[in-house]
Amino acid sequence: MSNDLPLLIETNGNPVPDNHVTGWFESAGGKRLRYAIFKSHVPVARGTVVLLQGRNECIEKYFETIRHFTARGLWVATFDWRGQGLSDRLLKNPLRGHVRRFGDFEADLSIFLETIVLPEARLPFCMVAHSMGALVALSMAPKLANRIERMVLLAPFVELSGQALPSWSIRLASRLMRIIGLGRLGSGRDRFPKPFSGNPLTTDLERFSRNQALHMAHPELRLAPPSFAWVSEMLNAMVRVTRFEHLDQIKVPTLLIGAGNDKIVAANAIERLGNRFRAGRAVIIDGARHELLQEADRYRIPTLAAIDAFIPPDQTSEPEIAVSSG
């Protein structure tokens, strides 16, 4: 990582939100992770959103969403996971997404909450997490009851969709690669930049192009396909967090929001998950693709409306959740 890079990177059409503090914190194994806290101009803060990114994402990708929350009087605390963004990379090939064990991501989140969010942000704390970040949040949820008031999990990474092979065979293959010492190898070819046509992430050309331009201008922020070890750890975590014995331990009220046209995560799995534990419920944004907060306004606005109705937890009655008809 270059030490002379700014802690937050601005590109055309993606300005850095003002009124923020940035820095580094040390996580498990001595890894240095980048964080930022964005403060609202509202004199009395309504709380803090702990914003957790998905794989191959970084703080810069969420500037637009951060401005939405701060305009509502909420602070936003976020960080780059180990191995991505400007946080310490884990392999000699810095573009290869990797993790040694899933618990390392949990350690990142736990240390962030204890050393940055708790002393520096404003109560109450709520969590908004996307994809891989939502999987980490779901895994840690039984331990979050005294720290997080409510959670919103966006397209949580709980079951693969649209794969040529069934999940059990992918899990077996990735495990075998680790056993024979090849877990650090990439699981696919690096194809970048990718065309907008047929992409599984968003139907919004402007936001897609903005994110591609960020990675073109600053390739140190992006990731190539993940290692077999990363795939193995994610698939094992998916199995574990969707078991009844895990879900029954979750006390934090949780809203799961799925994308109806998601080619990465199975939307029906999110619906089933929302019915499997008492603290959870699920809504589906019909027609949306995987990156709900990077989607076209016809999908993004209903997603934000659902989040806004759920957090912060100051509602006097159960909110009505608006869902796009697609």
C-alpha cells in the first residue's frame, strides 16, 4: 500500500462527503485497516449507521449512500475489510481476494466496533451490511445484541445463485484445493474492465460507470476473482449461519432485503431465511440486481425507504415497508 495516497479518494462525479474523520486501526494479525466516520450536520445526531461493504468494495463506492444517511441526521462509520480497498492486502498478488479464515473478518468487525465505533460515534448503533459484509454481520449477530440496535442485511451472501455447479460441489472442490496446498490460487480469470451489458450488479449505467471509473483510475482499490480459500470459507459460513441453532440465538431485530433479479445470491433463500428466525423478516425488491444501493432509482429508492422505515429504532409503531413492483 502506498503511504502517500489520500485516505479518501475523490473521482469525477463521486465527491468525498464533508465533515468526516479518517484513519487506520490495527486488527488481528497486525493488519492495518482503513476506516472513516462521516458526521451529520444535524446538531443532535440520531445515531450511527455501521456500514459494512461487500467483496471488492471500498469506502469510496458508498459516498452517495453515506450522504443519504447523514442528511437524515445519522453518522456513518465504515471501513475496508482486510484484503481490499486501502486496507492491508493479504497475498503477494494484491488483486487476488483472499482470507485465511472467516473468523478474521469477524475480528475486523469486532475490533472496529470496540476501538472506533464505541468511543467515537453516536448512539444508538445500527448496522447496514451488503453481501459478504451481511454474511459477516449475520455470523456475528448472536454477539451483537448489546451493541447493535437493528440490522439491515442487503442481498446477504447466504446461497449462491446462477452457478454452473451446485454449491456442494463448489465447496468440495475449494476444500480439496486447500488440502493440496493450492488455496491461495485464484478461482477464476481476471476480466477487467467488464461491459455494462449483462452485468449481474446493477441496471444503472451511470452508477456502474462511476464504479468502473473509480477502479480504472485507482486500480489499488479493486480486486480480481477470489482465492479458493476465500470461496471455501464463505461457503462454510453460509451453511453455519443458516442453521436454526445459529438463527435462534439472534436477538437483534433484522431486516433482510433481497434483490428479485439477483444472479449472485438466491433471492428465495433470503425469503426463507427471513422466515426462519424470530428476529428476522425479509422483503424482496422485484427486478433489482445484486447491488441494491448501486441500482437504478426505481430499485434504489424503495430499498432506502425500507431502510429508513426500519432505522434508527425510534418508530412508535411497526413501519410499512415499501417494495418495488419492478
